[in-house]
Amino acid sequence: MTTRTLPMTEPAPGFPDRVTIYEVGPRDGLQNEKSVVPVEVKAEFIRRLVLAGLQTVELTSFVPATWVPQLGDAEELMDLLGPLAVGLQRPVLVPNERGLDRALDKGVKAVAVFGSATETFARKNLNRSVAESLDMFAPVVRRALDSGAWVRGYVSMCFGDPWEGPVPVRQVVDVCSRLMDMGCDQLSIGDTIGVGTAGHVARLLDALDAAGIGVDQIGVHFHDTYGQALANTLTALSHGVTVVDASTGGLGGCPYAKSATGNLATEDLVWSLDGLGIEHGADLDALVATSVWMAGQLGRPSPSRVVKALAGG
């Protein structure tokens, strides 16, 4: 009889006692899939994630189907999930006021807007300049808050842009500040193409803090293109961040940035948190089983190192 490998728990100084895993698999993880995943599979994926102990799960995006065909079934998905889809821990992405109207009609209590730190990606993602996109978000955030919803602001391309190259920290801080000034409850800083490194993460967090955006308001969103997502996450945690975006199975990408590969795998994050003795509430075995199941639905193995190690998947 064999015993499943577990990390030995060795707490380290300077890390938080608990981390909130902000699961993005159903939205960010699936949005770049070439074949449309059946809505029933998406609903089952979400149910399994919740049963695995992930309390915050971003469900979908209320974008036009012509923008992201994979997410054109948002209303149907919400109907299939029923009461499971409603609450402060079930955020959805809304690109504009029309998307917000659709979300609020379904009883959504938490929304996110998705901005960019760079002009080129703003144009490619929203067909607007950075300033124009922020102007578009302002009434969305205001109306969402007036309705009693919790609001998150995503800022993409915070560490590098495939068209513009390195992104100046002051430029990122400016966009982040303008978004938070609208009243967002939380900011997610995104390394959309995975080029960030630990020192860059530390510098940006310090600059955000100097601008009045504390770590208690920040979540981090790292892609693993160059294998840096977990190292960057640990750097952020050591600076006091306690919200980490991750995608079960390491699914993910961006339809408007072809160099953006998968997100930080939730299983890889959980393994590291377990080793540090940091509470998170997720069941690693259930997550691995969910990733193996989803890999079967997608017809390819999970890129997560922990899934491969524990399930050969």
C-alpha cells in the first residue's frame, strides 16, 4: 500500500496565516478554448470547484457572444446553477453597462471590470484607448455599487505587453489608481503574458502602496508562460497580499493576446500554501480529481505540475 505524497508543513516568517483563492477557471480558464465547452459541462465544473472548498469562483463574463463565443451562454449557465450562482463570492465579468444590466437581471451580487495598463491591449480588447475604457467603466462601477454589488477592477498587462514591451511601473499605478478612485472594492493586478519576475512584483506593490492602494485591496493574477507564476505569487504573499487568482488545472489564456498561456494552477498554489501552513479551505484531492475530469472533457492533459504528479494527468 502506498501513501500519497504530501508536502511537509514548514511555516516561514513573513507570510499571511490565510489566503483567499480567487478561482478563475470557469471564466479566464475556459475563455480561450477553441471549441465551445457545453454549458452543462461548465456548470458541473463550477459545482465540483465549490464542493472542493473553493469559496470564491468567478463564473463567466457577460460579454457579447461575438466577442468571446466561449462565454456567450452566460444567462443559461446562471440558470443551470440556480442559487449556487448568486452571492458575493460568485463574481462575473461585465465589459460595459449592457453587460451589467444582463448580470443584474440574473441577480448577480459581485462584478468585475477588465481594464488595461497599455494602449495597444486596450484597443485590441475593448476597441478603446485606456482613457476611453476607464470612462466606459465609471458608470458601470457606480451603478454596480448603487445596486449593492461588490466590484473588482482588473488591470491587465501590468508587467509587460507583447506589442509595447516592458510597461513602466508609474503607468500601471496611474491606471490602477484611476480605477480604484471609481470605488472598486478590490484591484487585481495581472501579468497577462507571464513575463513578470519577483523583483518587478515587489516594486509594483511598493509603488501601489505609496499611491494609497494597500495590499488589503489587492489580488494578484499571474500567468505561467515562463514558469514564474508561483514565485511571483510567493513574493506578493511575503508583501502582505492575501488574495491570489488561480485556475484549476492551470487552464487559461487570452483571446486577444496570443502569447498569454495558462494561469497559475490552483493545485500548484494549494501545494505551496499547504507546505507553508497557510490556510485556504480547498481540498487538494478534490481539485486534482476535478482537473482530471475537466482534462477529459477538453481532450488534453492538465499542465499543472501537481496534477501530473498526483494523478499522472
